Amino acid sequence: MTELSHHFSRKSIGLLVVLLAVSLSAAQTSNSLGWLDPDGKPLPFQSNEGVEEFLRTAEIVSRERVGEGLNNPYKVLLEKDGIRMHAIFRDVHVERSQMPLSDGKISFFFRDDAIFECAAYELAKLLGLDTVPPAVERKIRGQQGTLQAWVENVTTQKALREETDIPPSGGINRWRWIMQRQNIYIFDNLIYNEDRNLGNILIEPDWKLWMIDHTRAFRRWKELMNPEQVQFAERSLWEKLQALDETEVRAKLKNFLKPAEMNGLIERTGLLVDHIQKLIDDRGEKDVLFTLR
């Protein structure tokens, strides 16, 4: 039984999707980009490209270890032209032919690399997803790594689970959660992300979900990781996924992925398209595709 069908019958999909679209549209109108300064005030960026340029060129005011996560990255304060913004700096670069993991398994062709944050962000842009924060390459105090926009005023599922219902217990918020999780399942299968956990999905107060920490993604395997998780798809994401051009993907991600990693990504794209198309063929488009406005 899927996460969605456990809570809703398929007959209720149409009405709830309409209500979901209205709710999301109103939330996005109130704050189109949503980037905030350290005091919680809106930043003046008109596009994520503006955020990227700021990340590349702003002065480093301070940095300190976050104090959690496998690689314990830095939280950095940036400033330029009177604008201040937090970012996260990752500098991990680990590569092993075999790596023992905490669960006792062995990971072959293991790679844990900050550069995958840029790969995830660029791929998300190609797919029309606005749920991976902008990330750029940058060297800080002699350390080569990636700098990614910090999402203010969020928490994690790990932090929330003892305080409130996760996922939210009713109505539109529950639907928003489940539909966004379907997008995450699609993205994680595409990039073969084995490290999605309670701490690397960020949750805004209105239940928008952000995906972070992809340093262990982009495995070279030419198979889907957990295709059974994908039971629904946002219509716009499905259309973008179908239209992904291999030449463009290779051009955008060539500086971040090795040939075997790139080939794995290309192969998984086709497998994921086939998987979702089969869902549509078996159940009908209206019972598979949904719209987030």
C-alpha cells in the first residue's frame, strides 16, 4: 500500500488536487522566491541566478561548523552591497573503491563529494524543480568546495517528529506533504540518492519541502533505487523528465560527474520515464498526474 493510498481513495484525488493547487498558488504569491536574510527579512533577489552570483562573489564575513551531519559543513555569513545572507559550505571529497557503511553494508565505487550539490541543483533546474537551493563552486580559505544558499526559518522532520504530526494530520497540508514527497522520490531515484533521511529534508512553516545534502548521490548504477516509491508525478515534472535532452544534461553536468556517473544518470532517466508511463497506462493519466501551481 502506498503512502498516498493509505490515506486517500483515488476518487478523492481530483478535488484535493484542485484545493492543493489553490493553496500553493496563494503561498507562492505572498513570497515568490522566499530568500530571507539572517534577521528573517526578504532579500531583493529577483531570480535564483541572482542568488548564484551572490554566492560566487559576496565577502565571507564569518563561518562556523554546523555541528551535525556526517561531514559537519560550515554555516557561512556572506555580505555584498549591504546585503547579508547565510550559506552552507561543504568541502568533503572522499572516494573509495569500497567503503564500509554504518549499517554494515559495503558501498562499491563510493564517492562522497561536495560537487554533487552543484549537480543536483543544475539537474533540478532542468526539471523545473525549485526545491533544491542554489549551489555554486567556491574556494574558501584554500578549501575547494560548494556554497549553497541557506534556507531560513525551516526545520527538519527529525526535529519536528516529537512536537507535531509528521506528516501533518489533515486536509490540504497532508496532501501537500504527500505530493511533494512523490517529487522527492522521483528525484532521488533519478540521482540514485541513498542518503535521504529525516535531517536532509527542510520543512517551511507552510509545509513546503526542500531537498538538501546530495554529497552521496549520483551513483553509477544503471537501475532505479526504489521505483515502487514512485506512484504519482507532478505533471510539469513528468513533462520535463520526458523532454530531458541527453546532450543538454551532459553539457550542464559535465564538470560535476564522472563518465560512469553521467551514464548511470542517463540510463535511469529512461527507466524512470518508462516506470511512470506504465503507471499511466495501467491506471490512467488522471489517477497518476497531479498539478502544483
